[in-house]
Amino acid sequence: MLWELGKCALQRPEERVIECWSVGCSAGEEAYSLLVSWEQALSQPLEGVSLRVLGTDLSDAALDAARRAEFSTFAMTEVP
């Protein structure tokens, strides 16, 4: 999906930012995963297109943890 959005963004020079919204992001694992995937797989082939991720949650404590990028050991078990 991000690849297709990126290809579209390349065709529209005035809109070279893809904005994603992670609703109920908890401690930010999903938002972080989106950014890491972008950097590792798509930032080079889609040079000139950037990704902006907004994470929101009802829990202030979860958002504070997300801002600090503090993830539990369990959340990181499958990360290479």
C-alpha cells in the first residue's frame, strides 16, 4: 500500500508527503514499524517522498511511552 501511495506521490511534485494516522497507537509500536519499514524498503526507491506518521491514543501514559520509544521486551520479540 505504501509503495502505491509513494508512486502516486512521485507523480505529484507538490504533494510528496504521505501522511499516515495510527489510531489507538498505544505505546507506538505500529507507528514505529511503519517508519522502519519505510526507511528500510521504500525510502531509496521512492527518493523525494517522505512519510509522516501521527499516532493517537486515549491513554496519556501510553503516549508518553511512545514519545520516549520505550517498548516492552514482549513487543520486540519478533524484531530482527
